[in-house]
Amino acid sequence: MKLGIKKIEYIQSALCRDFSYYSRNSSIKLSGFISNSLQELPFTQDSASFEEKWDKESAGGFSSIKISGVIRANKEEYSDTLQQLFAGHFVYVVTTVSGVVYVIGSRESPARLVFNNTISALSTSEYSFTITCESLHGALFVEE
């Protein structure tokens, strides 16, 4: 099932507490595992989608999560941030258009971002991005 996304935030996985022990479809309080403030990923409105699939293999079930979208930004200012997200280990907090909030990734299973510079002008660029994560607990629902 694909969901539209209203907001994507991120934090380095090293700044999160361990929550790999949560079971499938668990819910958590955001303040209970993040030890710092979140930064927002400025994606283009109505361009991002969230999809989670559960697969089973001989060792058990696991979740495959895919978030994709487009970022239009000043290439001089934003290319360094994308390079850091590409190279690092991050946890993402996703708010859907219906207001439901999910945590994607953990210290043990960080989410990965890849991007392509699809349009390049003199001062701005358009980047398509994909965030993927495989984990045993899947997307965790955030309690209010």
C-alpha cells in the first residue's frame, strides 16, 4: 500500500536509543528514543510516497520499506546535505498526509538514501531520492 507523505525528518542513527527489540506493528513515543532534534528533508510537495511490504524467508518475516520523492533546491546549498545523507546512517520520521507518523530505521537497521540529479540549471537542481530500509520490526507507529 502506498501512502502520500506530508513531512520527512531525519536524525543520525547514533543519536537514537536502541529499539530493535520492538515487535512488528509496535507503537512508540518519539521522545523515548531520540536524543536530539530532527532535521527536515525539504522535498517537493505531493512528490513523495511511502510503501511497506512484508516478506517471509526461512529465518522469518521482515519489512521492506521504500520512500521516494523529488527535491528541488539550490544545488550549491543542498548537495552537501544530500551527500551526508547518502554516506551516513540515518533514521527517518515520516508524517503521512493523513497525519499518521512512522519511524523508519534504527541504529541496528538504519535507512539508506540514494539520489540522482535529474535536472541541473545554473543555480537549482532537481533530485529524485529513494530511502530504503529492511528490518524485523518494520515501520513503527508513533504515539502522540
